[in-house]
Amino acid sequence: MQEPIFFLTKFFESIGLGHFAEAYPHVTYTWLIMLLLIIFALLAGKSVKMIPSGGQNFFEMVISGIENFQVDTMGEKGRVVFPLIATLGLFIFIANMLGLIPGFYSPTASINTTLACALIVFFTTEIIGIQTHGFKYIKQFLGPVWWLAPLMLPIEIISHLSRVLSLTLRLFGNIYGEDLVLIILIFLAGKFLAPLPMMFLALFTSAIQALVFSLLSMIYISTAMEEAH
């Protein structure tokens, strides 16, 4: 996996951080994506007009599309977590796509990155559940029948914790597998354009994985907002 991190590694070597860049490529490429998102946000916010044109049309289409999808999934109450869902979705989408560019690396091909994203969703879900219901949030862990509570409590706790594992491994496994297959194809038959079909498939699956992660996050948070039955 050395080849995909060549460009940023060389840059960090020039400023004396080459060892760090080689050991933690998911961190350096996460920094790159963060920088890109900040620049895009500043450019989009700087040129806002009453009558949109050019890049503003594109950014408004992306943001409104994410917002409409979230409201359709969570209802109006979901707007409170729109900044989180939009940021996670855009970050994961760009991170997935980055590995398809020769000489770059997908941060989401590292389990550290996907685990961090999953933990953000997990803690946000529980915090919002507590903020919405207070102490009554415990009812969601006890089940509908009081005498089943001793059985339901450990099951629900395991279920909530398994969400972290599910979000982490699903995203990591798919993106790591894509990048690995592309690297193998490039080394074995790159000059015959063998990786091209896989790259087109990876474009589709990278977008799907960002959508799935965002959708599951919305479902988990929406469930925490609902009243226990």
C-alpha cells in the first residue's frame, strides 16, 4: 500500500514529517479532505447571490439534495442533526473517491477512520436520546413488557454496541477491498487498461457506501428520538 500514499508522503518528508505520513496515511489524507471541504465551504459562502449561478447552483443542489433526503427519512425533527449527517456523508464520499485517483489513498480504507466515524454516530445517537427523553430514554432498552426487562436490557445494549461494529466494518471492508483490487489490477495488467471496468464499478459502490453509512446514521438517530413503546 505504499504507492497510493506517495504524493503526500513526499510532501511531508520535505517538512520533516515523512515517518508520520508513512505510518498514518489515513490521518494525512483525512487532513487533505478536511482542507478541501473547508475551502469549498468558504468559496461557496463567499459568492452567495440571490440569483444563484455557476458553482452556487451546484453547491445548493448538493446541500438541498442531502437535506431533502434527510427530512424524507427522519422527518422535520431530523434537521437538528443535518450538519452532522451532511458533513459525514460528504467526507465519506470524497474519502472513498480519493483512492480511485492514482497516487492517493482513501482514508476510509483504514479501520481507524471508519471506527472514528462510527463512534461519532454512536455517541451522537445516545446523547440525542438522553436530551430528547431524559431518564425515560432507558425505556428503549427495557422492551414493551416490564417482566422482560432483565432479558431485553443486555440484548438492547449489545444491539446498540453492534452498530459501531456494523458501521465500521461495512465501510472499511468495501473500500479497502476496492482499493486492493485496483492496486492488484494496476500492477498485473495496468498497461492493458484492465483496471478501468473496476474503477467504474468502484465509483458507483463508493457513492453507495457513503449513502448507506449516512442512511443508517439517520435511522439510528431517528430511533433514539422516538418514544419507546
